[in-house]
Amino acid sequence: MKIICKKGHNAQKMLQMVTNLIEKKSREYRDDAGECCFLLFEAFTREKSSSENGIMGTGLGLRIVKSFTDLMNGSVSVESEPGKGSCFTVLLPCRISEEKELSKDSKEDAVQEETLKNKRILLAEDNELNAEIAVTILQDAHAEVEAAGDGEIALSMLQAKPVGYYDVILMDIQMPHMNGYQASEAIRKLLDDRARTPIIAMTANAFEENHKAALAAGMDAYVAKPIEIDTLFSTITQVLENKITINKS
């Protein structure tokens, strides 16, 4: 695998995630049938015999890699030869940071990742691609993530676990069966301390009225899509710190 950075902007975090995903997914995909490799970057595409430990994947891993590189104005390509292997090439524009800037960023990243380490996060997201991207980002920060396909499932998962099992809930707004507002209102009506679980709204509708609606439904914070990693991490960190204060009061 080749990672080439061009002068542009700082993509260190995304670069690491792209690298991890490619290394993982490249073990799952083989071009034994001589099929077109570009199909590997389409969502829900899997090689017929691709599996690790007998468990089939979702077919989203390399699509996520492409999404990451697109977000950074980069590109990803693959060359594959049956029986020999594959070579993935990622081109990313990168900015050369000053030493002081790198030191500051590293300290902030370390604090945020330490806060997320071993925290249990319940992710309610109906879009499978968005869910896997979020799971990848959070797991890279050493958080434990469990995903639900809609608000109703998320509510059931919360109720099925002991009080305090989940440290925070990331709640998409637009979901089938039970949307994020409805799920949050239902959680706040629970009769035990599960009702106090911090909830962060995630939505592409970043208008002031949507922000107010999220808070009115009982959510603690709000992040706009597409999700920026630094914003997501800092929001979770702030909410977790507030959670400690609430529980002590």
C-alpha cells in the first residue's frame, strides 16, 4: 500500500483511519475471478469468498475509504493481479504544520482520546455507511460502540442494559419507526437513571430551529453532518464532563 501526501492541508487523523481500513479490508478482497477492481469501492460490494474467521463483512469498508479520501480532496486506486495480491494507492493533499502547532494538536488529541477510551457509546443511525464511518472513527479513539438502526431499537438496547452501561448516546434525527426526537423524549421519560444518559443529536439540518428542537426533546448537545472528527470528539468530551457534574448533584 502506498500513501502519498501532497502539500495542502493537515489530514493526519483521517490518514490513519484510511490506512487502518485499507489494511483490514485488503485482506478481505481478492480478485480471483478477474472482476473489475473499481467495483470494490461501491457500497455493499464483496468478493464472493471474502471473509475473515468465516464472518462476512458489510461490503462498506472500501467505500468508507473512498469517502474519507473524497472528503480530503484526495483519491484512492487499486491494482490487483490474481494469485499475487493488490496494491492500494492513496493520494492526499497535506499541509506541513509548524512544530508548535503539531505539539498543541497532539496534546488536545491525547486528552480527547483518553476521555473516550473504553467509554461505551450507543450509536443510533439508520444509514449503514454513515454508521460504519462513525463506528470506525470512535473505535480508533478506543471507544466501545454499539449501533442501532433506528430510535426504537436504540431505546430497546438502552432498556436491556444495566443502568449506567452506556456513557453517551449519539442520536441521528431522521430515522424510520422512531426518529431521534421521539427516541430522546422516550428516554427522558424512563423511570430510572437511564433517563439521565447524555444524548448528542446528529443531523444534516444545521438550522437554529433544529438545534432548538433537539434541546427541547431532551438532547444535551448537537453536531452537524457531515461530522467533523474534532467537533465530534470535543462535543462528546464536554458532554461526558457535564455528565459527571449532573450525576453528583
